[in-house]
Amino acid sequence: MAANEVVTAVVREGKFNKNAARRVRVAGKLPGVVYGAKEAAVAVELDPKQMLRILHSDTGHNTIFDLDVAGAKAKAMIVDWQFEPIRDRLIHVDLKRIALDVAMHAEVPVVLVGTAFGVKNEGGLLDQVLREVEIECLPGDIPSSIEVDVTHLKVGDVIRVADLPHGGKFKFITDEDATVAHLAIVKEDEATADALAAAAEPEVAKKGKGDEAAAPAAPAKK
């Protein structure tokens, strides 16, 4: 999905190793690379706040924006990104130039809408197996998400990729027989079942310390 966002990238010079990338981040910029459209890859510096704003938008990494690299303009998307595990800080992005009239692949989130009949009335549990599916379509037709109504689902029902609404604007690359979600019956907790079974058994008297105390004492030695 297109957004009114202009991203200006500054071409990086010199070496492109870990130390160089660290210096870019220390300077408050974000290291990245731009490629695609049959052009050479270019190492760049970007505004980290702008990249985070795009990633956290409704369309996320599927957002199409205007990219300006040293005066050369193109449409682009974020196709890969890395976060530092400990500090959860964005440390690198890959941007891809795209052509609006050429179909491309994209990962799109699947959103389950509503409360299933089987959850409300049959004690079932709705398990979502796939949270994203891969599609192919024109860049401008990439949806922010694919919503599917689950209110009619009963225990035992399954939603497959082929069941997802698409309006004919894209085709699925993910196997159409793959399970997106299914409504299963909740199994009784084994520990609870064992406790109930034990309570149902007849009580059996066990010999304990009290029984030993009540036993006749042995005759004293003379």
C-alpha cells in the first residue's frame, strides 16, 4: 500500500564492515542497503525514526514510499530489517526499488475477526496456525492484512489458505491447502482428571504410626 512518505537516503562511502556500521549508528543514523530494479546495490544512511514509523504503521513493511538516493528517485519498500536482541533497537534495513506495474511477492498478516460459535457454545479453542501468508500481486494491491470472519466456526472446522478472501486482486504463493486456523475441543487437564479419579476410588485404610501405637506391647525381658 502506498504512503505519502519521502525517504531520503545518503550514500555511504568507505568500508562497509561492522565497525563502519557501528559508527553510523553512533552518529544517530541507520545503516542500510538499497537494491532492485536491475540497478547496483548501494550502501546508505537513513533516519532510524522514519524507518521505525514506517515499520510500525498499519501497512508495516509493505508500505510503498518515495525513495531519493543522491537525487535518483524510485518507489521502494522495506524488505528486510534487523533489531538488536537485547536493546530491541533497529540496527539495519534493506530497501528494494520496485516497479508499480510489475507483480511481486509479499508477506501479509492474517487477522481472525469475531468470536467463533464453537468457542462460545461448545467449549472449543480456536488455534491460529498461520499468522502470515505469502501472496503475489501488483505493489499497489498489497493489503495491509487479510481479515477472515470466524464467527460461524464450530468444533472440528478448519480454515485453509484457499478459504481466505482475496477479491481476485492477488494469488496465494503459500500452499492453498495449508491450515490457517482450526477449532479444536479443549482436552481435560490430565492432573485434574487424575485427581477426580482418585477421589472416586473407595478409601483404603493404611497402616500408620497410630496403628503401630495401638498394637500390643512385647513382653518385657526378665
